[in-house]
Amino acid sequence: MKKVVVLAVFINLAFGGVFDFYNLNRANTAFKDGNFSLAAKYYAKIDKDEAKFNRGVALYKDKKYDQALEEFKGIKEPNLEFNKLYNLGNTYANLGKIDQAIDSYKKALELKDDKDARYNLEFLEQQKKKKEQNKNSQQNQDNKQKQEQKDKESKENKNQQNQQNQQNQQNQQNQQNQQNQQNANDNKNQNSQKEQTDSENKNSQDKTQNKDKKFGEPKEQGFQQNRSKNDEKSKVKQEPKDKSSKKEQKDNQNEDFGVVDEPISDIEQRRWQRQLEQRGINTFLLPLDKKEENHDEIKPW
């Protein structure tokens, strides 16, 4: 930054009086010695726009930019307008008020084409552009970070939601499996109870049937067998009796008509005996003695 303009007024008539000359001399001496605070103090004792301007410059050199700014703004002298605007630009620049500084330099250049003023203006415009670029870049970076943070939070929320959904599905699946297992166990128990009941009923039926067979059918069957056997024996017994009756009838008939039966042979007797034994009738046939037979005696009818 170029040096500020310093007006050194040494003419006693400009300040009008001995005291003004004394204060002006002390202020200029302090300014040259670099004691800007003391110089500003002596400049403040002189009631002139030129002294006000010099006091503003001293405060600027002492880095009291806010106080310097107020001194520059209070100058009303038209001949000091360019110097006023130029130093306002410098003061605004040091306060970081770039737009006000650029505006002050532009107004100063409208009054006078000055190399230092133009240099300062171009410099601040470049700084402003760079600052805007940095601001945009920072804004973009901030937006990017915000978007990344937002995406990250969204992804985390989505993952949490997915995990919650998976947990809910797992819980539902577990509940369904438990319900299915319970239903399967209930069905198994019901089937087992049914099979046990059917088995008990079947065993009961089998016991009843076995009991009926034991006390019913075998007895009836044995009764039928015994009955058949008895009938057969009765038939066998009846059959010889019938034959005996027929033989007696024949003998009687022969006796009535004077016919005498001839005695049977031993072979026929044994054959007859075997037939009787086969029929289960253990009856022995008495042999007839031929010597005792008397065929001559025939009873008449």
C-alpha cells in the first residue's frame, strides 16, 4: 500500500495565531519522530480542515483506523476531497471493508487520475475476486460436505431401517416357526392320542373277538364235531341193529316158511368183524356151533 498523503503546513498565517504555530510545530516534530499518537494530540488542538486531515493521517499511522476514518469523514474542504477519498480507501482497506474501499478509490479517480489510487483499486478488485472464488469454493466445499454428511446420515438411517426390517422379519419368522412347531407338536400329540385310542379300541375289539372265539365258536365247533361223531356212532350202531333186525326178520320169515339159513363161513365172519371194528363198534360176533343147529325142527306158521 502506498504512503498516505501528509500535508505539512508550516505557514503561520494558515493557522492564524501563535498557539496554532506552536501546536503545529510540535505535531510535525512528533510525526517525523514516529510518535503518531502525540502528533494526533497536537493536531487535534488546531481547528482547521488541514489539521483534521493531518490528525487522521497520524491516527492511521498509529493503526487506529476507526478514529482515522472519523477524522477523514469530517473534512469539508473541497480542495482536500481527492486526498480525503484516497485516504478513506486506504482506511477501509485496512478495516477489511473491501467494497467501501473500492468505491472510495473509484470516486477519487473520478476527480484525479492517480497511479497509486489506480494500483490500490486494481489490487483490491483482484483480492475481492479471489475472495469470492474462495468463498464459492468454500461454499461448494461446505455444500459438498453437507451433502456427504446428509448422504452418510441417509445411508446410516437406511441401514438402520434395513436392520430393523430384517430384525422384524426374523422375529416374525421365528414366531411363525414357533407357531408351526407348536402346531406340528399339537398335531403329533393328537395323532398319537388318536393312534393310542385306535390301538386301545382295536385291542378291545381283538380281546372281544378272541373271547368270542374262545367261548363261542370253538365250543360250537366242538359241539358240532361231537354231535357229528355221535351221529356217526349212532348210525353205525343203528346200522347193525337194522341189519340184525332184517336178519331176524329173514330168519323168522325163513322159519315161517321152513327155510333154514346156512351158517356163515369163518372168512365172512372175520370180514364182518373188521367192518364193525372200523366203525368203532367193539362188538364180538358169537360163533355158531354147527352141531347144535337143528334144521329139521321147523316151527309151523
